[in-house]
Amino acid sequence: MDAPVPIFRAHGLTKTYRSGTVEVQALRGVDFQAAAGEFIVILGPSGSGKSTFLNIIGGLDQATSGEAWFMDHELTRLSDAGLTRYRRDHVGFVFQFYNLVPSLTALENVRLVTEIARRPMSPREALAMVGLEDRVDHFPAELSGGEQQRVAIARAISKNPEVLLCDEPTGALDSATGVRVLEALMRVNEAIGATTLVITHNAAIKDLAHRVVRFANGGISGVEENTTRKSPAEVSW
Amino acid sequence: MIRLAPLHIKLLRDLRRLWAQALAIALVMAAGVATLVLGVGATDALDRTREAYYEENRFADVFASATRAPEALLAEIEALDGVLDAEARIVRLALVNMPDMAEPGSLLLVSVPRAEGLNRLHLRQGRLPEAGRADEAVVSQDFAAAHGLLPGSDVQVLINGRKRQVTITGIAISPEYIYALGPGDMMPDPRRFGIAWMPHDSLAAAFDRQGAFDDLVLKLVPGASEPRVIARLDTLLEPYGGRGATTRKDQMSHAFLDAELRQLRGMSRVLPPIFLAVAAFLVNMTLWRLITLEREQIGLLKALGYGPWAIVRHYVGFVAAIAAIGIAIGWAAGAWMGAGLAGIYARFFDFPYLIFTQNPRPYAVAALVTLGAAVAGAVGAVRAVAWLPPAVAMSPPAPVRYRRLWGGALERRVRFRQSAVMTARHLLRWPVRTGGGVLGVAFAVAVLVGSLWSFGSIERMIDLTFTQTERQDATLVFAEARPHAALYAVRHMPGVLRAEPERVVSVRLSHGPAERRVGLAGVAEGGDLSRLLDPTGQPMALPDAGVVLSEALADLLTVRVGDEVVVEVLEGDRRVTRLPVSGLSQGYVGLGAAMPLSALNRMLGEGAMISAVRLTLDPAALPAFHAAVKDTPQAGFLSLKSLTLSRFRQTMAENITISTTVYLSLAAIIAFGVVYNFARISLSEQGRELASLRVLGFTRAEVAGILYGEIAVVVLLAQPLGWLIGTGFAVLVVRAFSSELYRVPLVIGPEVYAWASLVVIAAALASALLVRGRINTLDMVEVLKTRE
Ligand SMILES: Nc1ncnc2c1ncn2[C@@H]1O[C@H](COP(=O)(O)OP(=O)(O)OP(=O)(O)O)[C@@H](O)[C@H]1O
Ligand SMILES: [Mg+2]
């Protein structure tokens, strides 16, 4: 990668949860940068603040202090409406529990997003990218967990997002299915050039990334760059 | 401190958490309780007050009049089997000249009842006239109030053609004239019509009836047969011009109170069931959702050793708590509105007192029925889960399966927005609930359609009666029938533009076993002031032969055009004839029968007689006309159409403001209760999906739109259904309101439907806005952490 353009920048990001008299410091001053097109894996023990961080840069949550930028948008200053606009135009999400709309078929779940996106791909194309072209008319309840997760990925990429944020996308899947999902994510990262951040508890996945970011105790404890990346099939779980 | 069992604590927490929904349901229940308490309570109050008043003042059971019957006959009448007491009276109509009023008024002169007699007066002020005094009278309270009369005031009365100064000794009310209507008038007008009780002997002397009477009231032995007594009485009175005795059913004041009671009963039968049905549905819908959410907890409780009945008790207790709130609010509202209604009665009818006792019965009935409806609503929902084995209950329920609409056929042809597809599929996934919601909102619309239509139909009644049928400006009613020549005297009175004679006799019409006493009107041939309308509302010519009956009367007698009716004249020599029914007419006030005046007079064989003259008047000459009437000895009562109409409108306006407010609130409560609960439950079911949509970048407005779309579909589907049900209610109400005294035309203009929909949609909108806050604060992050 030569002269990477930073797409995300965060400085001194903190997040404090307050419930009654108890305060939990979920983030304690995170500095972070990501370049366009990067595939980043985030590792770290449970409770170290990974999800909190991802939610803030994904525009789902507000930081307590510090600043986070997406290109020239200062996320930490946006209103709810601004954040909604940001998520709608730039971000694709994949979560551990798929979060599909149960009353819509696979194709319709994808269409739900392409209908409101500025430069969407065709919903069928998105489903084809994750290998689901022959399940388009199935309802989520009629799909396996892995298939549902691939629908979620198709839905996330169908708007051609600049960033793809994935929180434990393989967390609920067995290894073979997990491999297919990761393959789909990498393919998409290469095909549409979306900067991809993947939170995982599976350390083996780190070999797929350009860069690995480790979280501990509400902060980033280390960053490693992979000079050579493996393919998902080569990863042992 | 009492220690609450864990389930009781849960119950209280549930109530606190779901307070808004619980309150919405409780309000619907409260409306049911209040209408029931009010309906039953007011019927009860009116019934008991009237009964007590009748009892205390010995209101008669049988009423008769004659031309001139000797007092000696009284002993014979009292000796009749079944007669407890009889009171002979003189009853005459007399003009009165009130200085505060340009128009002439009338007083019905009635003999003061004997000391222990019938239809006793309830003195409000002053004293009874002294026996033998021809210049003292007690007047009815409303008339006195309308003119500011007090004991000691004087009034000028035209008694049998002679002007007399009469001093008022007292002010009273009587069970006989709770509702006092001038002859031929349509609304009571206490300014122009009142009752004056004068000593019997002086009245008899003034009207040349010494040692005789012309009116009689009887009190019967409890359980005596009215028809038998009447038959005997009629035989005894016949030689003296008896006009056929009647019972309370035909007594004007009594009949009007009966009509009022019927309306009240109708209301208390129609409204409460609607509210209770809606409340049961809301309970069912809410509890179903609550139990779905708490399925695992229920499994856990059962695993811990709680039996199914403990579960049932818990949820039924939850519902009973809501019902208790509803019942309490309903009791309070019912009692409060009841007091208001009592005030209206007190103003409208003359009662010495109003027995609005806090009779516990309607309260208890309302509470029981409401509790029953609530428990009925709960049963289905609880039964589904209370008997599940703990392991099954604790495992998450099978995912909700959705289907494509009509196998996807429609969707392939038309591309809907996916959010619209979500809305449609969610509604169709729970058809019973959606249907219940539609029906609930439809009831709200129906309550309004079923009440608001009456304005239009009153206007129609006014138009038909006051513009199309009764075309005169005034009707001069003679105290008794006069020769036809009296018409010419009237014609020459100042300001009279047109005068048409009329004669009304009381007759008994019968056809087979059906019979009715009515006033048969002889209408001037070639006249224009009294017009008959055919059933389609077109003016009809009066056929030369036969008699025209109003539709209501024809229905009662089960006759059709061409059938013959037996006409028994109840005056004069009481002839009996048969006449063919030559036509049917439309009319909403009273039971009408009409024939040409000359034919009527031929039938009576008394020569050309008239009993009233209909007039059109020159407005500029009104004062002169009024003055002339005041000097006309034969005049009994002058009814003025514009006054009757304004009086009618004034009374209606009072009632309308109150009833409109009540019905609007009731409809708003239903609409609010249904829509709010529907929205909350839908939000609870789809909260996760909606939060996911927010994550995907849907704006708050778009997400709210999905939920609102659902509500909009339910509310819109409910409109035509509500119109239909409301029209059905209106038909029922027309039936309940129709009496022999008046009928109500069923006219429902488009504006009625429009207003009903507008109000309900506004209430729906308001309740939809109340859930907006919850949509705005959907927790996106929380949704991502959990599996459904
Ligand atoms: N809504 C909340 N209220 C209070 N504390 C919270 C809330 N959400 C997160 N936390 C706390 O913030 C800290 C960081 O949470 P976060 O979810 O970011 O961890 P994580 O690294 O994603 O962990 P995991 O790997 O288990 O998902 C934890 O200690 C957590 O308990
Ligand atoms: Mg996490």
C-alpha cells in the first residue's frame, strides 16, 4: 500500500457508561486511523471496548469525549439526523445476530437498503456475491444461520458502502460456514474497495487482515501489519 | 408492613410499566361502566321519581271527558267494580292576557282536586283557592316562572267569553302535567300555556255546569281490569256526550315521560356492550403480547413449582386490577353525569323532587359485567400458556413465519416499497388482531354515526313539519267546536291574509283487533295551509272519499290503501262508520288521520262545524291581530309556528351540546384505546426490526412511517365498516325512539360520515403521536447485542 488515504481518524476517544452511581469506562482515549480499502481485524478480550468503538465510528453511538472523523465528517459532532445520513450513505453493518427483517425475503431484505441508497448495486448481484443467487425468495426463517449472515452481508454491501463494519460476523457460526462468510467479506472488500473492520474472537482470522488492532481495557494495546495475507481456506480454526 | 408475594410484586411492576396501555383499556371500560350506571341509574331515577310522585299525589289511572254529566252519576261510577275513587272535574281552555306578552296565552282551567282527591297538587308556594271564590286560582309553576307571577299577582282570563280578574293564591305542580303541551302545539311553551286550578263550583258556575262535570279521572283498585272498567264507564257516560275513556298510556304527560324512558333504556342497552366488547378485545390483545414476552418467565415459574392456576391467577389478577381502575373511573363518571342528567330532568320536567338515590344495583351490575368482560378477554391468552410443560415454555417460541401476499402474485406485478410490504405482511400475519383493531376503531366511528345523524334528521323533521306540512303562521284553536260562520269572523281580524277552517274530532279507528284513539282532522278543501305529503315526500291531494292515515298509524292498524277501517266517533252522538283508507301520508309527529272537512261534517251530521282556523298573517299587523285574538271569546289557544319552532330549536340546542360532547368523548376514548394499544403492541413486536432499520440508516420518520402505515391501514379500513355499523345503530335508535307521539326520520347525510371519520382519525392521530417518542428512542445498540 503506497500513500494510504486515511478514511477514519480518531483522537482520544472515550466512552463512559453511567448507570446510577456506577461508572464504566468502556473507552479510555483511543487513537486510530484506517486507510481506504484496508481490511482490519480487531481482537481483544471480552469487555475491552471493541463493540463500543465500532459503534461510535459506525455512527450508532455517541462518544463521551474525543473526536472521530470519517473523511471530512466529524462524527462526534453530528446530530442524530446527521449520523443517520452517514450510516445510510456510507456504512454497511454486519452483526453477530444478522438482524434481518423476518417478514421480508432475502431479496427483499437487500432491496430494503438499495431502495434508500444513493448508488446501490442490484440486489440480485449483491446476493450473487455471497453465493445466494438461488435462495433469493426465502424468508430468514427458512435459511440457515450462515445463509442468513450472508444475506446480512449482501444487504450491507449492496449500497456500495465506503466502510463495512462487522461485529463478530462468524460468532454464531460453525467453522466451515464461518469460512464461507469470511470469504464473502474478503471478496467484497476487494471488489468494491470498502474499508472493512471485523471484530472477532477467533485469533486465526487475523492472518486474513492487512492490519490487526488489539484492544485491551478500553484502549488499543497493539497494532500489527501482515505482510502476507492468507486466504480463509488456509486459516485453521 | 405487609410482605407481598413475589408474583404480587411482579403484578404491580407490570402495571407500572404498562400504565399507559392499562389506562387506555381502563378508560374504555370506564366508558362502558359510566354509560351503564348512567343509563340504568337515570332510567331508574326517572322511573322511581315518577312512581313516587304518582303514588303520593294519587295520579289517576283512567281519564274521561263528557259534554255534561250530572254529579249524581259519580256515585254510580264509584260503585263500578274495580274503581277505587273518582274525581269529577271541569276542564276548560281559556285565553289569558299577559301584559308582558304581545301574543295571547292560554290557561287550562282545571277544578282543584278534592281534599283527599286524585291528581293532587303539590303546592310550591302560597295556598289553594278558597272554595266558592270565582276569582282565585293556583297556577302551574312553569307558567308562573315564565311570567314572574307570585301569590297575590293578578291575571286577566277570558272565562266563557267574559274577562275576569283572577288572583293567584298559590303556585303548584301536578303529576298530571309534568309535561304540559298546549293543544295542537308541538313543544311545551310555559310562556304561552299553563294550568290554572280553580274551585270546582266556581268553574261549574262559570261554564254553566252547576251540579255537573265534564271531565273525570278514576283511580282503580290495584289489579283491576282497565278495559272492563273503561267499557262500563263508557256506557255510563255515553248519554252525556262521553268521549271514550283512556288510560295513562294515552295521557299526554305520562306518554312523553314513557318515550323519554324508552330512549334512556335504548341507550343503556346499545352503548355499554360496545365498550365492554372493545375492552375485552384490548385486554386479550395486550395480555397475549405480555404473555408472549414472558413465556420464558412463565416456564421458569412452573419449573420452580408454581401450578398452572397460580399463573392464571396472576394474569387474571393483572387484568382485574385494570378492570378495577376502569370500574372506579366509570363509577365516578357515571355518578357525576347522572347528577348532570338529573339536573336536566329537573329543568325539563316538573318534579317535586328527584329520587336519584345511589342505588347500588347499577353500580354492582356494571362492575360485574366489566370484570366478566375483562376476564373473558384474558382467558384465551392465559390458557395458551399456563398449561404448557415448563421445558416447552422456557424454550423460545418457534420463529414467526411470514408468507408472501397471495403467493407473491401481486408483488410480482406491482413493486411496493419494502417498508409497505413489511406493514402488509405484519398485519396479515395476525389477521384476528388486525380484524379486532379494525372492528374496534369501526365501533368508534359507529358510535358517532349512530348519534350525529340525529341533527340532520331533526332538521329534516323541522322542514317536513314546519315548512311543508304545517304551512300556516298561526292556528287559532276554539275552546269548543263552532259553526262554520266563525271562520268569517276570524278572516276579518286585522292582519289575517288567509284563513282555512279545520275540524278535529276524537275517534277510535279499528281494523280487526287493532285499534287506536286519534284526532281525525277535517281539512279544508282547496286549502293550502295544511298539506299532506305522500310517503315519498311529495305534496298529495286529499282524496274526496275515505280517510288518509299517517304511515305510523297504518302500521299500527295493519292496514293498506283500499282496506276499510271502522271509525267510531267519540263525540256527539258517537256514530260508527266504515271508511276506506284512501291514502298514506308521511308525518313524524303523532298519529294522523285526515279527510276532507265537508266529508267529516257529513259523517258527524252536526252541520258545518269547525274547531280551529289556520292562518297566514301580515307580520306588520301582528300586534293588532294578537289584541283581536285576546278579545275573541271563543278562542281557546293560539299556536304560533315561529314561537313553537324557536322553542323547539332552543330545547334541541341544549340537548345537542350535551349529547354531542358525550358521544364525542366516548368515540374518542374507544379510538384512542384501540389505536394506542394496537400501536404499542405492534411496536413491541417489531421494535427489534425497526431498530435494525435505524441501524441501516432509516430516519426516525421513515421508521415511524412503517408503524404508522399499519395504524393508517387499520383506521382507514375501519371507516367504511364503521359507517355501516353506525347506520345499523341509527336504525336501532330510530326504532327505540319512535313512539306514537313522534317518529324520527332516518336521514344520514354525507357530512355525518365525514364528521365521524374526522373525529376518529384525529383521535387515532393523537394516540399515534403518543408512541412517537418511543419510536424515536429505539435503542439500536441494545438490539445488536441480543438474539431475538
Ligand atoms: N449500555 C451499557 N451500559 C453500561 N455499560 C456498558 C454498556 N455497554 C457496554 N458496557 C460496558 O462497556 C465495556 C465495553 O463493552 P463492549 O461491548 O465494547 O466490549 P467488547 O469488547 O465488545 O466485549 P465482547 O467481546 O464481549 O463483545 C464493558 O465493560 C461493558 O460492560
Ligand atoms: Mg462486543
